[in-house]
Amino acid sequence: MLTSHLDRRGVLAGGAMLGLSGLALPRLASAQAAERLLAFDNPRDNVRTMARLTATLEPGKTGYVRYQGKTFALLADGRNLPLFDLDGIGALRALPQPDGAYRFLFSEFALYLDPATGRPLERWTNPVSGRAVDVWHMRNGPVNYELSPAKATFGAFSRTGADGAAPGFQLPWVRRGPFATFALDVVSNRPNPLDPAQWPLESTGKTLAATEHSQYAVLERDVLNPRLPSLQFFASLQSVKPWHPWMLLGETPGRIFTRSIAQKVSGPEVLGPERLAFARANLAEWMDAPTAWTGQYVTQQAIYKATRTPQR
């Protein structure tokens, strides 16, 4: 029986004893283990929970997350234009560290789809420019980042609106019925590998500014079960990012808005035969997580620069 409580703000507080029934352990030892591993206000436990959510604690295994949604152009005059659908897979390994941190080894890809047919696009007319372009499907990785109990940062992203939050890595848990939920709003400003002087059509400027907004929901009983190395969840994701390089919009005013849903899956085969075959033929390098920590953080812009030539 769960005896943790909501504090006055509605956030899950973890100072109470957490008892788990049905475990083949002495009651005292079980309760002590739950209290040690699963306190909602403990930064070390929050890092571990993120590892179970986005990856898995099973040694050597990969966790897969599928996200599906739609992408729109947000124009300077206030209009938004539908661009394409997307279907992507993120693959992640989690490596525990002695200090309670986890190192994450990540790769991902996403297929840009014709909204009418659901098939991967190959040639596409950009409604912003009217120009027909070759579609370069999204790929990121290898991406290495670390989550530490001592730091509030999320890899290359920093949380926004977290003034007054508890120090260290703390997820803003809120109980909603049987679910434990949290929302994250993060921002990133990184140098753009594509110099606009050399890549006038592909580069959106010297800096890549992006915001990502997510809302996760997981069964509270699963979070509180230390025997589960991987957690099933449902998430709503939104992002605002610069134009993709292959859209050939350069520094045209405007941004990309993407909304999607995400959940833990067994692997890329959930894409279905046609999309899976396309991914294997064109994006095989990004279909599984890296196996070794290198400290790299390779974005799609860096990959584009290494594999393409500037368009005119």
C-alpha cells in the first residue's frame, strides 16, 4: 500500500514510508529498500527513474521510444502551415555510474511522411518557398549525455521556469489518479555546425535555438516497483526549432513546430513493414543505441554537413 502523500502544491512528496506488497522479502527490508530507491524527492532516485523511463536498467540492453506526430511551419505573419507527418524511434542505453549518475548513449531517426498516404517522402514541395526539394530524413547520434543527481540540467538542455525548485536533479512529480506525472520545459542554444556564409540555404544562423516541452504519465505503482528495470509511459511532446537544413529556407523568418505522442516500444519493428524497410535502407546507422561512451553529441546539422554539399 502506498503511503506517500501530496504536499500543499500537489507535488508527490517522498518522505513517508513506501510499502510494497507481494515481494518475497522481509517486510522491514522491503520497506527500507523502497524508501531508499523510490523517494520522489530524492535526486539520485529521480535520475534512476529517468533511466528506467527512457532506457532500461538491464545491462547491455537498449530501450526504445516511438514518437509520432505532425510538423507545422510557424511564419512571421502569424500563419501556420502543415508540412508533413513524422514517425520516429529513439534508442537509448543507460550506464550507471558510482556517484548515482547515469551516462546515456543515444541515437534516433525520424521518417517524414506524406500526410495523405503515410509513406516516407522522397521529393517534397516546400509550401513556404514553393521550391521542390529532396527530403533528408532526420537522424541524430551518437549523442552522449549524463544526468547527475547534483545537476538540474538535461544533457545539452536547461530547464526553464524552475526557479525555486529543489537543488539537484528533481522531476516535478504530480499525482493524477493512478498516474505519476511530470512536465518538463527545456531550452538549448548551441553553435550551428552549418556556417551561413558557406551554407546560405541550409543554415538558419550561427546558433541553433530550440525549446522542447513534454508531459509524461506513468503508473505510480510501476514507478514504486524496484523490480521493473523499464517503465512503460505515455508522453505528449512539443518542440519549436529552426528550419531543417534540407528545407533550403536559410534565414527565412519562421520556425518549425512539432507535436507528437511518445511511448516505450519493443523496437523499430513497430514501424510496420514499409517504414521499417525504408529505415533499414536509409537510416540503419541510427536504428540502435551506441555501445560505448565517447562524449560525442552529434546533431542532424553536423551529419548533414559531413554528408552533403551546399545547394545553390
